Amino acid sequence: MTDDLDRGLPIDGPQLLRDLRELATIGGVETGVERLAFSPDDVAARRWVAARMAAAGLEASTDRYGTVYGRAVGASRAVLIGSHTDTVPRGGWLDGALGVAYGLAIARAAAGRLPDGFGVDVLNFQDEEGTYLPCLGSLSFTGELDDAAVTRARDRAGTPLRDAIARAGFPDLDVRLDPDRHVAFLEAHIEQGPRLEAGGLDIGVVTAIVGIRRLRIRAHGRADHAGTTPMDMRADAGMALFRLANRIADGFAAVGGAGAVWNIGSIALQPGAANVVPASAEMVVEFRDVSDATLDRLEEALRSWAADLPVPVEADVIARIRPTPMDARLGDAMEAAAHAGGATTLRMPSGAGHDAMVLARRLPSGMLFIPSIGGRSHDVVEDTAEDDIVRGCQVLADTVLRLARSAA
Ligand SMILES: [Zn+2]
């Protein structure tokens, strides 16, 4: 066993790339894929993953929602590796699929090479992208899924999640986190942004998944004739919101610091006619940061600027997701594994949500990023160089070996 341990966990790069290319043919569109959760292509991809797990010597089971779990036979403790094969409409071939394929590759490499009783379990979670309910699979896995939320959930066409579940016909089974068995969760993902590529760096070690605060701002004015009402006698709800938007554009950087990002992604005026002063106006402001205190400061600034406006304004928080720190020990292990293999690293937050966000509430969790060409993702153009794909998998495999040795 000692000789095997010394050889590490060599990844079969060509096999990993073949897996990813083959999986990308299921629901393929142009250079990307479309596998909306519970669609026939999503179900087919999950069957494919279950078959690959079995071929890797794992005991594969699929739960009632379609999460596929591959259990290392003969192990009493295991590192969980995985992500999701569902996609957004016209999504990329790597998002999610990469983390699942890494799990398969590392499970194959780990067979017979880890200390006795230690294994690699692989997960393919359902509906991370939220076609019906974001992170459905990981929430069910950790036992946090709210039955009422499942009943309420619908896709954009109005199809109830319950109908989609019934139609998909997955086994009437739950797969659950086992705290006695599962020692850590590792999720690899494409960066989905430009920082690694711009810095010429190989690996992103994720420090935290950002928190998200989303506020709906409503200004209440009065509809008047836009030609006959003097400017100083108007209660213009639209102009009030534009002033607020300008203060955000000019002031949020000073309040939030270098890491914070924000977006005004939606704005609407009523009644919405060229010759009517807007009677009401609504916009949605979203901001993200790794620190709750920063999100609080941004919200406070927004509210105080809103209170200065010449018309009444309401601000309601419509989404509040807390930042999720990743496990520091796992981050150190990933960084050490990368450096030992000659790879360069960057400690960075994840600006997007991931299943690791859910798992981290129950289990030490870590995320590893590889570069995205042009920073593009959630689109069919999304891509990563093959060398980067293989290198990332080797770093994650070497991380698993470090964890297994320190746990043995
Ligand atoms: Zn993803």
C-alpha cells in the first residue's frame, strides 16, 4: 500500500476529456449544451453519469429528484466530490459537468491507492441552476429541503415541480449526507469570470462564496401631462429613481470597497408613456460581497440615499443570501497540492452560487476554479483549454490524497 501511496493519484487526462466530450453530446446545442433540470436530456445525462459511476466501481444510486450518488464500496470514510449536470438554457459544456467528471476521474484514480477504509464518493446534484428550485439536489442531500417550497416551485412556463418529478420517474429514494462517513465536500468549477486568465494563473482557490442582497425599490409620484405641468410642480417617480441609480453608480465603490459588485438589472416606469410623467417607478438593485458587514453598509447607504429623494420611496429586501466561507484547511490543502505540482494559484471569492454553498453548512467544503476562456459562461461559447481542465483535476486529486493521508 505504501508504494501505491507514494505514486499519488495520477489522473487519466485523455479519459477525463473523453468523458466530458461524450457528456456534452447529451443535449448538445452548437458548442454548448442545454439540459434543463428534469428535461429528457437532463434525465439522459443523469443515467449516463450513473453508468460511468458503476464502470468506475462505485455503487450508484439516484434519488427521487435525480441526484446521482456514487458510493465507494468498502470505504467507511469518504471525500465527496461533485457538482451538477443540469444547465441553464443554451449553457456551456463545462459548467457543473466539469465537477462531476472530476469526481469520476478521481474515483477511478483513487481505487486501491488511498489508505484502507478511505474512499471517494461522487455526486451529481439536481437543479443547481434553478429551472424549478435552485440547489434542489444539494438541499435534499443535506436534509434542508422544504416540502412546501417543492410544492410551490414552477418553471418559467408554469409547470409545477411536482409534475416534473412525477414525469421523470426517478426511484422513490433519498440519498443523504452521512456525517460519520463524509469528511469533506470538494467542488471544482470553471471560474465563470476573467481573473485567472487575465493573471495567467492556473488555479483559483475559493475563499468564500459571496452573499447576495437584492432590493426592490419603488418610488411613488403622480401622473401628469408631460407638456403642460411645470417642472417644479411635478412628482416624477422616474427621475427620482434615476437620481438614486446615479448615487449608486458614483457612491457604492466607496462604501463597499474593492470586492463588492452591484447591478441594476431591472427598471420599469408606469404608466410608461412618452407624454406622461411617471406615476410610479420600480427598480431592482442587487449587490454581492464576501462580508455580511459590507452588504449591511451598502444597504444602509442605499436606504439613506432613497430617503433624500423628493418623492416617497419604499425599499424591500426580496433576496438575502448570506456569504459562505469555504473551509480554510481545505483551501490550504488545495494550494499546497497545486504548488507541489508546479501550478500557480489565486485565492479568490466565488461571485456565483454553487452547491458547495449548501454543503458548507454541514461539512467542511472547498472549491477549486480553473480558467474560463474570455471569462465567458452561462452561454454556449463557454470553454477552457484542455491542459487547464486536466491540470485542475490533478490538483484536486492530489488534494484528496493529502486529506486521506492526514485523516488516516
Ligand atoms: Zn455551475
